Amino acid sequence: MHRVSKVSLGEALTVVSGPNPPTSDGFRSTRVQVLHWRVDREFSDPGPHLHESSDEVYVVLEGSIDVQVKNDTILVGPDEALVVGAGVVHSLVAVQHPA
């Protein structure tokens, strides 16, 4: 059975898709996580982590992010996306708000 979800992106953090979305309009999926962040300041993950059974997608609309994967830091800028596969240790090390 197919499911369709239309999700409002009005909050600072919106879980569009994930294993346990906190709102009824979030798409429940153990295979992919999509979070929408609306940021007005720099921040980072508390540390490296992995998602055992789901992929994570970072899409940058403006500003940029740095994601640490193993020993590499990957810069993702405006109009770019990064997909981190299930089981890959990673950390969002910096979010730069546009000037």
C-alpha cells in the first residue's frame, strides 16, 4: 500500500520522514530520514553517529554545511545535496547561515 504525506515546513525543525515523526503529517519510514531545518544561527551535531537501517539526505537551499564522514569533511553549499547511506558514521560539524 502506498502512502502520501504533505508536510508543513513552518517550524525551525520539521521531521519530513523518519522512523518516528513527532507529528501526524510526517512520513513514517525506517529507510530514509529527511529533516527540514530553518536556522538563524550556527550549530552542529553533538557527535558522530550512524543510522543502522535508514539513509539520511541533506539538502542545502542557502548557506552551507560541513559533514564529517570518516576522515573527510564534505562542504555542501546552496543547491547541493548529500546522501549518507545506512551504517555510515557521520556528523554534521557546522551549519553556516547565509550572510
